[in-house]
Amino acid sequence: MVAVPVLIISILLMASCSSQAPPLKSGAPYEVIGIDDLGREVRFNHPPQRIVSLDPSITEILFALGLNNEVVGVTDYCDYPEEARSKSKVGGYLDPNIEATALLEPELVVTTLKTDTPRLIQQLENFGIKVFVLDPQKIEDILENISSLAKLTYREERAKQLVGTFKEKLNEVKRKVDGISRPGVFLEMGADPLISVGPGSFANDLIEIAGGRNVASQSSSRYSRYTLEEILLADPEVIIICSMVPDDPCLAQKRWWKRWTNMSAVRNGRIYVVEANLITRPGPRMIEGLMEIAKVIHPEIFLEPER
Amino acid sequence: MKALSLKKWLITVLLLTILLVGTIIFCSFQGSADINFKDVIEIFSNPLSQNWWNTKAVILLKVRLPRILLACMVGGALAVSGVVLQALLRNPLADPYVLGVSSGSALGAIIAILLGLNINIGALPSIPLFGFAGGLLTILFVYHISKIHRKISTQTMLLVGVITGAILAAIIMFITSIADPNKVHGIIFWLMGNLSSQEYPMLLIVSFYVLIGILILLYHARDLNLLVLGEESAIQLGLEVEHTKKIAFIGASLITGAAVSVSGLIGFVGILIPHLMRMIIGSDHRLLLPVAGLSGSIYLMLADTLARTLLAPTEIPVGVITAICGGPFFIYLLRKKRKPIFL
């Protein structure tokens, strides 16, 4: 963890705002200073009108903040919400095209921290574009990221509700699983070869928060090839398959798991599918991912009776 | 070339076969689960009891064994294929990779993965079939392009093979860069070589292809000896050179295609093992082919066992092990012998 998100300091200013900014609900225009996860300062004295998102999770945050019109460019992988698909594409999230990004003339580019990010910042700043970097490590960081982006884009009202609900649900899950038994869970991030989720990944945290025990917590990295033997030995009570495509029932993969009849999860029919995007993207929908995982690990607590 | 006595052949092949079986047994005992001889005796002494499919039995018989046997088949196939291609082209650099056969097989298999062809064509699963088709088409293409005045120039063929391989590799890179990101993940891991999660039916199919191919090649081992002497001499000695070459190319691409399509790209076995064995037992193909096949099997089984146990529970791509362990050893032997080693 390089940088810890720092709360944005906002300073009310009496100066008139630039002509392109729309009237603000909160009254007079003011300057905001955002400090990103690299500790860099980014200032705006009017709400940014053109924003490019370089990560699917950021796109989801921006749309959740109601910046549907302000977002002018996204990556090829930004598929949620549906409206994001119709935005201009600036390439992959690991290798965004600088030219395509600059041509959209954004005032603000928001990205998550990657190996290449320092170079990206420099190149975009040459165009006079402000870059805001997020580096969430834990589910709680998402809340700070939403708040800091909201401040920078003058959407704090909207964020309050979003963050409030998120926090409420998170605390509710934590409270409900407090002190109860923790069944072993294997979450399959990829099949053939089997990919596990290890320490440092969001999915690993979600399992722990949802009252489970990740049997692959010995993985050497966040997502690593994992040996089947070790899973059979650990005898997980719950198996969660990650579906890369929403609503994919992953039937072939379920069938594959059912061959291992020694496993408690198989004997008890506890093989489930959860959409990968809900548990890998540090965005507002991750709380849904947490609820899904909690439901399959502790149905007795989280599964509401059919109404 | 010294005469090869039947006795020498039998003893060498028998010794290596014993070593192969020993390796299979040794590798069966390596892994996360602690399985010892006592467990094995218990597993097999009461197969009908309730304990028959306890966790240890499942791990040993359904997880480890199919994987070890697959490594055995793939390693043997790649090594034999390397020996044959080196003989055909009379060039120490030739192997399934250099000639583009592996890339062709890989492209065929990737197309099958992308099209979502998990279906069976006849009784055969489509991915190995596509792999074999890709490998065969590549070798036929390379073969015909290299044909000048109805004769194959081996130098030209090597060059054409390298270029074709590069083109195919570029097409694979292109596909992975535009394909559905959800599928790319699988392809990339597949390209790095993966022997896990194969089942017995698939193992049987691959074994069938590989054993048929190796038998055909063994049958032509004497012809390969003649080919190595040079095409002119071979013709004078009454060999139908073009016919032999064609059969050998098809045999080599058959076994490469079958191996690559289930294991992905595992480099180095096809070039390392043939040269090592030539250093040790000479280049009479009647002996070299079976010896290279058996040692290729042993080598890949040991490499894959390292791949799955070294950082357990995390697995390492097996191609990493084959290159890191094999490369330095090869260089060491080369320096120690201090003489050119080919043919």
C-alpha cells in the first residue's frame, strides 16, 4: 500500500467561476483540492465538464455519481452501466491510448495505479490534462475513493447517499457474521488452469468479511495457479465459480467440480456462481458482490425467505 | 556408424523403461498431499471397501496419475519429434518450434477454443483435432513452399519454417489482443504450457495419436539413418527419399499436434533431449528414437512434478522449469565435451 487516501480539503472562494461551469446547487463556486492515492494534489475551481475514466471500476463510480454526461471516454472493458458502452473508447485499461485520450479534450482523467501510471501522468499533463490516481487496496478504500472523486467533481450530495448505503450494508454483514463458524471456501477465479484468489485480492477480503475462510489463503499472489490436490485436501464446504460473463450459469465448470465427490461442497451441492465483475472491481457494486458471497456462504443468515 | 547389436538395443531400452516406470512411481508420491507406500497398499488392498475413493485415492488416481501420464506422453512426443525433424533437416536447430509445427498446432487449438468448440467430432474432442490439423497444415505448407524443382532443400525449409512460425505466432498475438478478454486469459495460460486438469479419456486419445506416430517413425528409423548421410547417398543406397521424408514429416506433426493441443506450448524438450541423447548414445536412429522418447517422457514428468510442488500450493508454468533446468545442464555438457555434437 503506497498511499493512503486523504480527505479532500475544500475551500470556499468568492471569485466568480468560469463561464463554462453550470450553476452549482450548493451556491457559489468554490475551489476544491483533491489529494489522490499517490499524494498528488489536483485542483478544480469549477466542476470538470469532460472526464475520461481509465478503469471499469472508476467508470462505475462516476456513473453512480450521476456524471453520465461528463464522462466522455472509457476503456474497452467498461461495460457497466449499459450507457458506458456507448462512450468513446480510449483502449485497454492497462494500455490506454494517450492520443485518443487527449483528443477527447478531457479536463480530468481518472485512473487506477498501474506500472505505467507515472509515465501516463506525465504525458497527459503535457496536454494540460489533470490526472487523478486511485489505488484501492481494501473494500473500505472504495468508500474513500468515491468520496474523493465526488468532491473533485462537485457531487458530494450524491456521494453521501451512495457511501451511506454501502457502509450500512458492509457493517450489517460484519455484524451478522461476528463470532459464527467460518466454512472453508474455494473461489475459482479461472478454470483450466485453476486460478485461486489469494491475500491482497478483493475477493479474498470479501470471503473473510462474509464470514468464510478462504482455503486458498496460502496462494503466493493475488491470483495464482492453484493445485487441485490442495483444494481436495482442504475439503472446502463452499465452491464459488467466478463467471466472466454476467448471468453465465457456468454449467460445464459446475459439472467438472461435481466429479470430485469427496469434497463436502460437492456432496452438499454447494457450488455457486458469482459474477466476477462484482468481486474484482473496486466500485460501488462491490457491496452487491459481498452480499452475493455472504448469501452463498451463510444462506441461513442472509437468504431472505421468498416473499 | 557402429553396428547396433540387438542386445545393446534391448538392454538400453529396457533400462530406460524401468527408469520411466520408476519416475512415474516417484512422481506419484510427490505433491501437497502426503501419500506414502502404506496408503497405496491400503488403497489397492480393499478396492471395494468404502475407503476406495477416499481423498488420498482420488488425489493419487484421479489427479496425479493422469497428469503424470500426460506429461509422459507429451514429453515423449516432443523429444521424438525433435529427433526426427533434426534428422530430416540435418540441422541441430530443428525442432517442432523452429519449423512452425507447434505454432500451427497452437493456432488450430486456439481457434477451437475461441469458437467455443468443446464438442466432439466423431469420437474425438475438437481441440486436439484442430491442433493436429493446424500442425499438419503448417508442415505441408512449409514443405511445399520449400520444394524447388521437385526437391526439398533442407536449408530453405528451415528458413521457411522459422518465418512461418513467426507469422503464426504473430497471428496468435493478434487474436489474443482482439479476442474477448474473458477468453484471452485462458489462451495465455494455455500458451504457457499446462498439463493440469486433463482426464483419462483425453489421455487415451493423446496416447493413441502419439503411440501410432512414434511406431510409424520407429519403423522408418533405418531410413532416417540413411537420410542423415545426405540425400545423394541415401538415393544411391536405394532409399525413396521424398516418400520417406513425407511420412516422417507427417508422423512428426501428428505427435506434435496431439501433444501441443492438450498441453499448450512447452518448449525445450524437443531440442534438449535429442541432443543430450545423441551425446550419450550416438545417432543411430533405431536406438536414438526410443531412447529420446523415453527420456523426454522422464524429463517432462520430473519437470511437471517440480512445477506443481516447488511453490505449492501455487503452480508454476511447466515450460519455465523445462527451460531453466534443462538449459544450463545442456550448456554444461556442451562445454565438457568440447567438440561439435551434431551427427
